[in-house]
Amino acid sequence: MRSLLAILFLAPAALGQTYALRGTLITPDEVIENGVVLVKDGVIEDAGANVTVPDNVNIVETHGFIYPGLIDLHNHLTWNAFPRWSAGTLTRNRYEWQATDSYAARLSGYQAKLRDAGCDLERFAEVKALVWGATSTVGSLPLVCTKGLARNLDYYSGFFGTEAAKEPLQYRVFPLELKESDEKSVRDALAADKPVIAHLCEGVDASAARELRMARAHGFLTKGFIIIHGVPLKDKDFAELGKNGVGFVWSPRSNIELYGATADVASAKKYVTLAIAPDWSPSGSNGMLEEMRYAAIWNDQQFPPVFTNKELVQMATTNPAKLARLDSKTGRLAKGLAADYVIVRASARDPYQALIYAAHDDVLAVAVAGRPLYGDETMMKAINPNARVEPISVCGAAKAVDMSDSDDGKGISFADTKKNLIAAFRMFALPMAGLAECP
């Protein structure tokens, strides 16, 4: 059984060795002090307070908090090298800001012109996702460069064999504008209980609210359908979604910056499984940890607060795994699941709060299939002595990234990725975004 599990969860970046991590485990349903995660061939062999570690297995003393890798169900990866953008005023729905001259001048026009840099944009964005704690994401390009870094749940995750474009999950940006064959694909997926993530009801006006009725008419509001945004939805709408088994992804920063309001998550929480995700860098957050922090600050301003810190962490781990039908594969620190994890320096904070407010210096390792791909070089080498790390700086924090398996094993470096992008952006006199916005 153990070898079968290893095959099932063997992503291209899997680390083919056995090791153990000791630290405080946030599973995330419980906190286990002085716990151990035993990893073999990219899979968690065991996790808990009383794990037997075989002789001659390296035990890495992390002196940190160990969490499941974060799962991002709402992103647009190849846009994340573009700088922050604002429409200049609040808009009522996404069609308004997409029609502005500013959007065309600063984002969509250049994004189209930079299509030849697609793999560099993708690679940069996946490193950016890792920097902010995500081990799985969506919104990738259907290119070979999506193999080897973060898991791309809509194109290549490593969970369903070694062939790309075989993922059961669909990611739809404009679900109400699909051609007939694509619409049939959505219905067939839902009928087979396969997840479909869709942008819907993005805005605050009647036209945004009307999209729920349109989705209902299309037969989409059924088990497996997952709505992103849902800003104008009311309590009765969430009650309907919950009754029908529809999930929900919350992206508060992008909602508030574009529309001045976000979804009624206090109502949503009563009825549906909720996940949190950053949208894209131009108007949302740079990544998962930043979006969780934004949500936590927003949450502290509500009376009473809508979420606990534990719930916010669950909205980035177990909940998105459940929505994506991947809860038997990832999202928790548990036996038989993929060894996707984040290690954060231990602090006096509550362990859930420590993740939400982790500074760049605090992130010690982010691993996919047991292989640390980002973090402190010392921690990465302690876990994987053969790691081929490349030093990078994130807001002055000395970090490292392992790009040796990027692009399906080609090992294209971050330095070359950034060099190519800087040259491409310079052609259009456009500034390029970094991995983080530094003070």
C-alpha cells in the first residue's frame, strides 16, 4: 500500500528519500506540540505526537510551526509579474473596469504583447506563489513549464499521473460566455462530481447579482460548482448554494479595491464551505499569506468578528482541498497525504496567528511532494542535502529557491526567468512587479 500511495502522489518535484520533521504541527484541525512528520518519497508516512521514526532516518529539528501547504483556488498566474493597478475609481462590476482605458494601457494590452514570455511569466508567478506559502494553485497556462514547481490544479498537479491536461478540476473565468462544447464540458464534469471553479457575481450592482440567476438557468448551481467573488449575494442566496452543494471562494482585497465591498461571508459561513484566495497581484494580494493577513485585519474590524484565526487557516488548507475534491490527497498533515507543507519560525503568537502574520524572515521552508522549493537555505539543505538552491532576496530577507526541476526537469533558474522578463517589460517601458511589495 505504501508504494502505491507514493506512486499516486508522486509529483515531478517529489523528493525520493525518507526523513522526519520535528516541530509543532498545525494539522490544521489541531495543534500538536513536539510532533513529528515522517516523509517518504513525497508522501506523509505518519504525523503526530507519537510517531516512530526508523533507525538511520534523518530527523530535522525545525524549532518551528509546521502547517499543510496552502491551496489557492483563485489566481491568474501570468498576470502576477504586472505592477499594482487601480481603475482610478470604484466600479460597479468587472465589465466596467475591464472596459477602462487604464486597464487596456497598463494591463490587458501588455499582457497580450508579452504572450511569447508565457513560460517566464508562469515560472515567476509560481515562485511568487511559493514565497507566499502556496503549494497548489490554479490559473496556469497549458504549457510544459507548469511542471516542476507549485501544483497546478487545473492543468498539472501530479496527483493524477504524469500526463498534463488530465486534471478533473475546471477553472472558468467567464462561465456564462462559454461556447456550447465548453458548456457541455462543465455540465458533464458536475454530473460526474468533478469540481468547476467559476467567477460569478463580481461587482455590487444588479447586473452582477443577475449572474446567479443566469448560472441557475444554465444548470450550474449544483454539487461541485464553486463560485468566486459573489459580492452582491444575500443570505437567501447562500442558503440556496449550500442546499445545492455549491462552494465559495472569498477574495476580499480585490473585491474591496475594485468595488468598495466584499461578499457577505458572515452569511456564507452558515451555509457553504468557504475558501480564501488572493485573485491576482494587480488588484488583489501577492499571495496566500498576504490575503490571509488582509482578511484577518478586515475580520478584526467586524463586530463580532466573523472568523477565528483557526478558521482562516482552514480556509487556506482543508476547505479548498475539500472543494477541489483533493482532501484525500492534500490539505492536512496526515498519513497517506502528499508531503506539501510550510514551516514557519516558532513565535510567542498563537500558532494559527503566527502563519497569518508570518514575515518573510519567518518562512523557513515551503515544500511540494516532500521537496523544499523555497525558504531558508539552511533549512532547505537540512531537509534535502542534495538541493540545488539559488539565493534570492525577498524584501531584504535572504531566501533561496530550488528551480532544478522547473519546466518538467529543464531546471530554468529564477535569475534567467527574471532577466528574460525584465528585458520583455523594458521593451514596452512597463515596470515589473516583484515577488512582494516591500516597505
